[in-house]
Amino acid sequence: MGFREDFLWGGAVAAHQCEGAWQEGGKGISCSDVETAGDNVTGAPRRLTDGVIEGEDYPNHVGVDFYHRYKEDIALMAEMGFKAFRTSIAWTRIFPRGDEDTPNEEGLKFYDDLFDECHKYGIEPVITLSHFEMPWALAKEYGGFRNRAAIDMFVKFAKVCFERYQHKVKYWMTFNEINNQADISQHNLIQEGAILLKEGDDAEYLMYLSAHHELVASALAVKAAHEINPDLQVGCMIGMNGVYPASPNPEDMMNALGAMHQKYWYVEVHARGHYPSHMLKKFERKGYDFITEEDKKILAEGKVDYIGFSYYMSFATKYQGRNAKTFDYSGEDFVRNTYLKASDWGWQIDPLGLRWCLNWFNDRFELPMMIVENGFGAYDKVEEDGTIDDQYRIDYFKAHIEAMRDAVDYDGVNLLGYTMWSPFDIVSASTGEYDKRYGFIYVNYNNAHEGDFARSKKKSFYWYKKVIETNGEEL
Ligand code: P53
């Protein structure tokens, strides 16, 4: 019973959300470098600007200064007993524009040092190749992943990383939350595919085209990794937030099924090596014919070794007649789930949903899994004596870890590890805020750009340390 002996307990971040140093070490401009800060209080969303514009607020330019402070952060994670640390390699540190022939040695060296620092404490780096930080030049000059040229650029980047770090990194993932773009928003299209929508663009078509090119690129990367070193394990990364029917009304049931189809077909391609039938039917109806015979072969040969996924919340959907027959997913059909409470950002808290998701994957693919993100974004209050009592965060993790343990004990899912989001406070991906905090480690910096980036331990820091010490027995 319980988690495996070598269970990978740890935490996860992404380069663009913590490193900062956006112009150091030869780094190029990434798509996240041209996204402004939003604000949950005023409701202001992040904006995408056409290049870096003077006077705009770009939180990813500074992040939480991890580029300069990673040794301190890794030491703190080691103190909690971390076995794994997930981060990403900023593509623009290795290939500043994406189209160069040779990689940037200074960028490669930075990650060598970072991974060495992890190993010093017996911490296994778990690495995402692309996490919302594609080169801006790829978006501007090549049209992002609408262009097949992006496939070659990504595979070149992946190969350089596998070759260089094969003895330091075993677990890899290709595209972070590749399925977020299912909502066809400009924000997700730029983060996930370097797609800048222009007038006259068919956004839905572009999303499918771009996702297809990414899936081909991912399969080629999986193949390349195994050729370079058969010990390497390459997974996909799915943003998994299950969709329930709002009621037992069969139409709501079908609406939930339709939403699951459309939000999660990506994992079918990654794990089975071919498209699910409902997606092929959709492409047929719409007249999309971008899947070549060669692509089919590549997809079949590049199946992932494990499923990495993030889990934060669940959704509920109500059929409202807008998608008769297809039951296509529409965000407008999503309704509040009255059984669940939500965070200050409206994310519905559903621990049992994590067990549901683990089973959903396990029933279909019978692959090893890694929960590579799960966490609670909240406003934290620093008391006068400097302490932070984040019991709400402990409550969130306790319930989710318990559900995940039940999935192991009762359902027999094959779980390799759990890297919570995020060990220290970082910039939020959806809102660009500092005040949406996830960490066990507090970072003294806020939305108003006040603070000195000093790190301090929250109550949850000591709690998680105990969880790891007891291999998840004591929650
Ligand atoms: P933030 C949407 C819904 C669920 C997870 O999110 C999501 C997103 C997109 O933001 O993203 C993942 O910071 C993502 C991380 C991100 C984290 O969840 O918006 O992989 O980069 O920071 C938390 O609160």
C-alpha cells in the first residue's frame, strides 16, 4: 500500500515564470516577454503587445530572479526533502530566435549548472522542453506552428537538449498543456503555438493545424530521444481538468463527453499514435486535410513513454442547444458546480476530481503517469512577525494527495511522482500577477512591484517536508 519507494516528490515551475534575466546570457525575446501583467482585482487581462513596448509592465522580464537565485531556491527545496524539481528550458536561451544553426553555449551552460546543483542534493530534474515561451521571432517571422518549419526548429532544439543533458535528465516532456489551445483564445494560441492571429485568419483551423504540427514535432522528439539514449523517458503534458455533466440529463452527459473529446483528443494522439475517430470525422466535415501519410507514420512511431499532467480544478457543463449532434465543446456551456467551492480566481476546488482524472487516463492508456502540477493560487498575508499561516494551502494539498493515494491504493494507477505547483511564488501564467501565490516559499515581491525578492518559509513548507519524509503517509 501507499506510494512506491522511489516516488518522485517535488515541485514544478516554468522558466519564463521565475527566471527573469530576459536579456542575459544571450537569451532571445520569447512570446511571454511580450505579455503584460493582468490583475484579478480590476479584472484586467494580460495583453499581447507587438514586441516589447517602452512603459508597459512585463512581469516575465524579471520573474522572481531565479536566474540569479537558483542556488538558494534549490537549497530550500532540498531542505523540504525534494526528490524531483520540474522546470523548463527556455527555448530562447538555447536558440534565441529559433532558426539559428548553432545553439547558444551560454544558455546551455546555465542549465548544466542548474541541473548539477539539483544533483548535488539528489534532486532529479524533470524537464519540459516548451512551456509557454516560444521564440518571438518564430511567431513574428514564421507564423509559429502554423508553419511546418516550426517542426524542424523544435526538433533541433529538442535534440540539442537530449544530447547535452542525457546523463543529467531522465524525464522529459515536450509541450506544456498542449491542449489549453482547445479554447482557441489568442492568449493560449500564442503561449502554446506562437500563433499571432491576423485579420482574416480562421482561428479554429489554425489551432488544429498548429496542434497537429506540434504533435508531429513531439513524436519526432520522442523518437530522437530514444535513439540518442534508450534510458530517456519522454512524456506528454496535458492540462487535465475533467468536465462533468451539470446533471444526469442525457444531453448534459453527451455535452460533457463532447467537451472531454475536444479538450483531450491531444493525449490520444500522443499516447496511441493516431487520431481518435471523432476527430477524424470532424476534420472530414470541416474539410481539413493537413494530416499526411508521412505524419501518420511519425505519430505511430513516436508514442510517449508516460503521461504527465497538471490538475487544478474540474468543470461542469450544461447542454444549451448550441451544438446539436456534434456536442462540440463550448466554454459558454460551463456552469458553476454547486457542490464545490472555488478559489479567489474562480477555480473550483475538487480533490476527488484528481482521482477521477487519474482513472480516466489509466482506463484508456495503461501508461505510467506523473502529476506534474497541482496547487492552490491564493492571496497570502505576512503577519507582523514575518510568518505566513497558509492553512488553506495545506488543506488543498492534503485533500488532493489523499485522493491521489486512494487512486494508487484502490484503483492501482501507476504513478511515478508528484511535482506540486509551485515550490516558491512565481508569476502567474494566466494573469501575469505576483499576488496569485502558489509557493511553500514566499517571495517578497508583489503586483505593484514592491519588494526585494527575499525568500521565506510559509507554514506549508514544514507541512510538505513531513509529507515527503513519511512518503505521503502523514498528511
Ligand atoms: P496560473 C489554465 C488553467 C489551468 C492551468 O496557473 C493553467 C492554465 C493556464 O494558465 O496553467 C498551468 O499561473 C501552467 C502553469 C501555470 C499554472 O498552471 O495561471 O502549466 O504555467 O502557472 C497555474 O495560476
